Amino acid sequence: MTARHLLRIGKSLATLTLLGFLGACGGANDTLVLEDTAPETIYQRAELKLASGDPDDAAVLFAEIERLYPYSDFAKRGLIMQAFSYYKDRDYENARAAAQRFIDFYPADEDAAYAQYLLALSYYDQIDQVGRDQGLTFQALQSLRTVIEQYPDSEYARSSILKFDLAFDHLAAKEMEIGRYYLKRGHYPAAINRFRTVVEEFQTTTHTPEALMRLVEAYLSLGLTDEAQTAAAILGYNFQSSPFYDDAYRQLTGRGLAPEAKGTSWLRDIYRRTVQGRWL
């Protein structure tokens, strides 16, 4: 949450004295007829709920403003805070729904970037485990890209770039996990397909050196020495200080081979582009 949004909550906390009767009345909070309550009062109560660690009830109150006073300024403010409250409550589906409504209703508002960022976070925070369905990762990448491209000057752009890179790396990690699984069980063509994906589509991630080393291992297991030598040559040129290159080099020299671009495989094309700088 940004300083501006925290400031909003801070300002509402300053009204605690004025709203003190709400706490003093105990159960009166639950029996107050919202239809007879001014939108600013509901908004203040919702922020107090949020500040006191009750985002679920806060989201309900913010939603009531949207329902009872749909065309008011408090409805607009309440909608973005509703999205944030759901997000804080880890109710990601409702957080996305509220954030998307804000974007649809107020696309030119100053908080539209924040709404898009919340929408992206609601996907991003669910991709913490490599073994989970990667559909959420793709959704997070798409939403983060929207922040980066549509709101490049916003305060959320830099954070979105960092998270985009981490999510992209996460997808590569998934490919590596599956590739290792196939490699360990001797399913070398299937393993090669996964490692090739990392080298071709995720070459900017931290997993590329290992992917190249695993390609050396898989191709040697199949007796395809040209491909193994070429993969090692690419690895040595780009990541010579990596322990993965040391491993690949030992595998080759153990068979009397050396890193060298050979043959006409897809790896020779990668070598031509990344090492020789030739694209045609």
C-alpha cells in the first residue's frame, strides 16, 4: 500500500474521537442502519475496521457505499479501498473483481494505476510454489505488463518490473523442474524439450546456465555429441565462471570431447546469434 493510501487511513484515524461513540456502543456497530447513514460515516467506519486488522468487515462496508451511493465520490474511493481490503484479507478473487470494476468505471482516475497493480498482485501472491498451476503466473505476467506499459510513470511501475522478472523466472523454474524429472528417469527427448524452452524463451533468467548443462548431459546420454559440444560452447562463452560450465566441461572431457560449435541443430543457431552475433 502506498503512502497516499496509508494517509487516507491515517486521516480517518484522526476522526476516532468524533466516532468514539461507535466503539463505546459496542453492538451498536452491528445494528446501525446503513441506509440511513451518510457515505462519509460508512467510509470512516470501514477505514477504522481496516486499520484495526479487520479487512473482511472493512471490505463489506466499502461495498455498501458502492451499493447505497453508487454515483458519489465516496463510492469511487470506497471501491479502490474495497479492492485493497479484499487483497489484505487474501480474498484474491474478490480483490480482482473490485479492482477491475474500478478500472472499468474510472479508467482515467489517478488511482487506476493502483487498481491495476492490486489486480496484478492478487495473481502474483498466489504463485509462491513452483509446483502449482502456472496459469496464475501467466495471469500475473499479463497484469504486471499492463502496469508497466500503461502506467510507466506511476509509482508502481518499478515494483511491477521487479515482480515481472521474478514471475518470468518462476516459469523457467517450472520448466527446469519438469526437465529434471524427465532427465532423471531417462526420458531424454522430453527433458531436452523442456531445457530447450528455457534456453530459447527464458534466456534472460537465472536458469539458462543449468539448462545448457542439462542439455549437455541429455545429449551425451543419447550419443548426440555435436549437440552436447555446442551446448557446452554456448555455456562456456556466456557463463564460463558458472559451476554448471565446470560440470559440463567435465562431462565432455571425460569422453574425450571439448566445447565446440558443431553440426546443424537448433543449438548451432543459438551459438551463431549469441556468440557470433549473426542473426541471418
